[in-house]
Amino acid sequence: MAKSFQTGDHVSWNSEAGRVSGTIIKVHTADFIYKGYIHHATKEEPQYEIKSDKSDHIAAHKGSALRKIKTAKH
């Protein structure tokens, strides 16, 4: 079964620059165009738009590429 995340989840993923973290801002359950490319998504295998913690960069990834980060309680 694919990993499932929701808007607001804090996640991390590997990039060319190393491990990156961010917050999910949108969940796609149907194919969508992002940065000129078609990203394939279904209800069973959604894709996620994530805003980087360190920049305004937005990334799109499948759940299999993401790891949920537990946030510290204050």
C-alpha cells in the first residue's frame, strides 16, 4: 500500500542537494501539469506539492519518495 499524506504534513525527501524538508500544500488525485510536465496521480497513488522549508521552491513528489517528519511539541 502506498504511503498516504495530507495537507499540512511536514515531510522530507532526497534531492540533488541532499535531504530536503517542507510542508505539503496540495494533494493531487488526478493527472496534473506542473512545470510543463504531466505528473500522473490517482486516488490510490496521489502526488503531493510540497513547499520547501528553506526557500519558496515548490516540489511535486509521489508518496513513495516522502518521509513524514515528526514535529517537536513545545
